[in-house]
Amino acid sequence: MPAQQAQQALAQSKAFDAQQRAAIAAAVAGQSGSEASAQAAAQQAQQSGASSQEAEDNIKAQSSNPKTQAAARFATQVAQSQGNPTPEEVQEAKNAGLNAEQMIEAAAAAAANSIACYAQNVAAQIQEQLPEVAQATQEARENAKKEQAQRSTANQQRTQRAA
């Protein structure tokens, strides 16, 4: 649950409003490669007041608000660089009007949303494999029962022969 705790802490932050935080989440989800994560983040953006077009733009780290776009772009750069933005990326964020607190919050949002995307990606893959795993488990149980029955029969036959 660290991702939930991080997102709750970010939700209480004052550096960005709810719509800006949702735009950052959508941008990070958009670069994650997970369609499900991106669509969930777009829905979250709409719930925070973005139009459907703005939510779709957010997935591409774009926004009609220049500061929101700068924060979303910086967050995706942080996520892509695994927390190591270049000095040029930091300067670009500063030039776009982001202060140190906003850059730190964008980095924290990138981390929290990346973790959420990773978990969602893994869950989706596991869910796809569940029928295969269930079938393999059932077959293994049936084989184990057959082997146990064969051993039991063999033991009974040995016992009868010995008697």
C-alpha cells in the first residue's frame, strides 16, 4: 500500500490542485505503456474537472494550462529517467514556471503513479493467466489423486499377497 499512502500525501499537498495532480497522473500512466492505467487516469482527470479532450491530452503530457503541461511533462521525464532528470529538464521546468516545491511534488507523483501502473500491469497479466493457472492446478490435483489411488491399490494387492 505504499503507492496509496504516497497518493494520499500528494492529495493533501498544496503545490498543485486536484486537476493538475490528475493531469500528472494521466501523463505518467500514458507513458507507462498500459492502456488500462492510462484510461483509468483519464477518468480520474475528468472526475477532477477536465473535459474529455483535456483528459486525453493529459495522457500525452499536454494541457491547455501551461503550468499543468510543464508539471506533467516534468513528471514523465522523471518517470522515464527513473528519478534522474537531466539538468536541462530541470531548467526547462524552472523556465516554465515550476518552483522547487512543484518539481519535488511532480517527482513524487511520478514515483507514486509509476508504482500504481506497475501494480496494475502485473495484476492485468496475472488475471489473464488465472484460467491457465487454475486449469494447471486442477490437473496437478487430479494427477496426484490418481497416483495416490494407484499406490493405495498397489499396497492393498501387496497386503493381500502377503496374507
